Amino acid sequence: MQEKVMVNDVLSMINSSLTGYANVIAQCADPNLRQTITQIRNADEQFQYQLYKVAEQKGFYKPAEQASPQEIQQVQALFMQ
């Protein structure tokens, strides 16, 4: 299996896990369990970002173009209403 395929597969799996963690955290009533899942999620987010940077450096991933200040303001306006 090519390195690019493996890296992209791991990134995809981590992204799915992060979504799952968010759902568990939102529904967790036990503060200790909630904190533990939050810590696991935070560690996975850090790992995902590190792997993303490696993928970007190796040319495995090309991020979308940066948003303009006007586009950012439009999105902020949608959520600040």
C-alpha cells in the first residue's frame, strides 16, 4: 500500500472518530467520563493536525484556498444572529 493512501486512510478514520467523540461528549452526563473523552478527543485532534501537516508537506494533501475577509465576515454573520 502506498504511503499516500495509508496517510489519507488514517486521516479519514481520525476525522470520523472526532465526530463520534463530539456526539459522546454532548450526551455524557458523568463529568469524569466526559472529561476523559474530551482528553482523548483533544489528543486525537493534535495527532490529526500533525499528520495533516506531514501529508501537506509531502504533497499528499492540498488544502482549500484561504477564505477572504469578506467570506469570513459572511460566515460570522450567519452564526452571530
